[in-house]
Amino acid sequence: MAKDTKKDTKVSAKRQKKDPNAPKRGLSAYMFFSQANRNKVKEENPDATFGQLGKILGQKWKEMSDEEKKPYHHQAEKDKARYEAEKAKTVSHDI
């Protein structure tokens, strides 16, 4: 059997460009935790790379209880509400 040597040509769909005026998406609870603790983890592990810092932060997040995560979830809910409000405002302006 002879293999077809031609590469499959895929027709790529054109992706719409992102509106630069669109509101920023809401951050997750983990991202609020990460932002709040990245400098502390960086001080504790000065030689850690960016990826290693992410792993350390992820492990700390997993080890936290739901009660300890509650403030970050609250921040995420507030940020999601802000995003939804801004998104609704921009949609009504587009019409």
C-alpha cells in the first residue's frame, strides 16, 4: 500500500478579532488566591521558575479547606457580577 504523501489541507475558519473595548472576564477564585500569594511564594522559593511557582501555588490551593477558600470565592463572585454588568452594558450600546 502506498501512503499518500500530500498533506491534508484543512480549511481554517476565520476567527473574529476580539473587541479591544470588551470588558475583561472575571477572574476565578484560584486566580485571586494566586495573585495574593505569588510574592510570598516567590520569596520562599527565590530560585523557582514561573512554572514551578504555579505548581507550588496549585498545591497550596488544593491543600486549603473550603473555609479558607471562601474569601477568594467571594471575590470571584463579585468580579463575575462586574463582568456580567459590563458585558450587558456593552451589548446594549452595540444595538
